[in-house]
Amino acid sequence: MDTNVLTPQVLVVGAGSAGVSAAVAAAESGADTLLVEATGHVGGTLAWQLLEHSAGFHDAAGNQVTGGVGQRIIALLQSYGGSPGHIPDDVAYTATRTPVNHAELAMAEAVLLHRAGVTLMLNTAVVGVSTVDSKVAEVRVETAGSGGTVIRPTIVVDCSGDAVVFALAGAAVQTDRPGRTQPVSLLLRLGGVDFGPLLDHARAHPEDFRAGSRIGRPDEDHVNLWGFGALLDAGHADGRLSWRRTELHLAGWPTRGEAVLNVTRTVSGYLILANQVLETVAWFRRYVPGGANAYLSAVGDRVGVRESRRILGLRTLTQDDVLSARRDETAIGMGAFPIDVHDADAPGLSHTDGLPAAYDIPFGTLAARDLTNLLAGGRCISTTHEANGSARITATCFTTGEAAGTAAALAALGGTDTHAVDVGKLQATLRSRGVIGAR
């Protein structure tokens, strides 16, 4: 007989943007909710891969499309002084961006989980899944230092990013781009940056930066730059950079002398990225004005994965859905970020397709096609490769996670399965929670 068995109504796997939102929503909806996370932190990629900022809260016209838990997290973080909130995007890629203090973001999310009454298990990896009669029956986890636990949930929400529960359960996944997913990166943070010369350089070379960019001032708290192609070419030509990039993204805090750089890229993993990080620091000191005294202050605690397994749901979000701003009567929220796809074989992006307006995200993109108590939230929802380039963004992950957690609670408390969720009731509940676009 099992001696360590847990029976939550809702099990959420993964404590990133989607998982935190799912767990908070499920618990606040009245379900006994357990959140398990393989690492020692909540916050996921946004917090611990040191993403330049959260993006996707507004459409191109400046209309807010992400509310609910995502907006509550930003508001709580603002109250602690860890974010200025939504500010104009200096590179004119989107209407706004949302800078965050990464460590304070993780702590704010933990506070919200505690307030909601979520049970949290950190350093806990899913190692096995068993199914019975088209349902997940057991999820087996291993917790560092404590051994194994069997979890027998009513409903499971997979927000692992990599669709771990789906894979271990043998559930169907998308097959449109096998082996051709986007490359991975490792973001780095520099200290000791002198933003006066750096911004003077950007102002003197507008051709080397994204058209429409606003070049900030060294006395500002936040600046955002997308470019540096000529300096990257020079570094590659002299052998200082072993890989070629046509641009990098720099998010800076001039008053603190800090900058996060998104420039590394590989399909080979961490060991290659580590070399690229060190090459980037040496290149920055040599080529970037104001960078002579820069030093590496932090790197992401995980490789940044843009795309891996994507589930096969009852519905699949397509490129045409995204580009045409398609409406859907089963919408559980909206997305609005451009289709942003990094090419695995080229030094730049293969897609930077702006959107005319926000698109609806159908409920069926969250629901497993072949299992009836399994949902997904975050970047592994049911999308095509191109649609994933928009839906993977953190603000949209907050939305899909909250919808999946709310649906899980409604199913668990109502004694139904995920295929029979009353979408109208789900939409009404999401609207009451401040989610935007749940029709």
C-alpha cells in the first residue's frame, strides 16, 4: 500500500508564468490545488532566464489584452517597487513592454500563491504518469531529499513548458515541425555599463537599430535597444564571436549600470551557450562604447527554450488565426504579440510579423484531445509552429494558464471532465476574474 499519496482536486505542473496563474486561479475557484515545480523557485523563464521584460500585455494600438492574474502580479510587483508597470516600447516592436526585477517577481508570485492557499512542492520532478480509461490516474514525482510521492489528482494542468505530463502519459502532440523547433538561448546580465557613451553611439548610428526606435537617456531607469548589427559583424569577423548574429536585444537600467543581453543562440545546448556568454562579454568590452568596464553579473539559471513539444488539443491555433485576428465563440482570452520566430539555421529571425489586432484563443487549444482530465497552459498549448511564435510570450502564458486552472477547478468541483466543461460558465468566471477577451 502506498504510504505517500496525495489526492488534490487540481494538480498543476510547472511554476512559471502559466503555472502560477493556473494554480492561483484553481485555488481561488475553490479547488484543493497542488503546484509542483522541478526547480527550487517559482517564476519560471520570465524570472530565472532573466527575460528582458514581460511582453504581450497590449495590442499594437495600445489596448490591454492581458488582465487577470497576470495583471495582478504586475500590480503587486509595482507596489513593492519591482516594476514600473507597462511602459512604451522603445523599439516600436509592440506598444508596451513591462520591465521586472526578476528576483522580486518570483517573490511576488510566491506571495500570491500563498494568499490563494496553493500547496507548493519545489525541487519536485514528474517522473511517471499512468492512465486508466482515457484519464490520468496517477502522477509520480520525486522530491530532492524526500523520495517519491504518488499523486492521484482529479484534473491535471500541464504548465511545464515542455508538455512533460502529456509526453509521459502518451498523449498526442503536434507533428508539424519535428526536429525543427526554434533555437535555445541563455540570457546574461552585465554590470558596470556606462550608458552615456552607449546611448550616444546608438543615437549617432540610427541605421544600425530597429526603425522607429527611441534612444533613451542615461538618467532614465529603463531603456530598450534592438540592433548593434555592425558591431556584431565586426566581432564575428575578427573571431571574437564564434557564431553570427544580425542583431541583439539589450534591456538596460542606466541608473544602475546594468543591461540584459539576448544574443546567444544554438540548437546544441548549455555547453555551447556558456562559451557564447563569455565571448559576448569580451566582445561587449571591446566593441560597445561604454562597455570597457562591464562584467558578467548573472546568467539565466536555465536554458531559455522557445519551443519544444506542443500538445494536440481539441483545437489548434494557426498562423492564419493569429494574423487575421480571428474571433472565436469559445475564447478564453486573447493574444496580440507579433509572430516572433527565431530561425534555427540563420543568424536572425525568420518571422517578425506584426498583428493588426488581438486574436482569440479557443478553449480547445488547452484541452488534450485523447485524455479527458488533462489540460495545458503556457507555450505548450495546441498551436502550429508559427502561431507558437506569438502565443509563447509571457503575458499570453498568464492568460492561458489562468484559463486552464479555472477550467480545471470547474471540472473538478462539478464532477465533469475537461471535454464537457461548460465554456459559457468558464468564460463568465474568467470575466469575473478580470480576464480580457473571454467572450
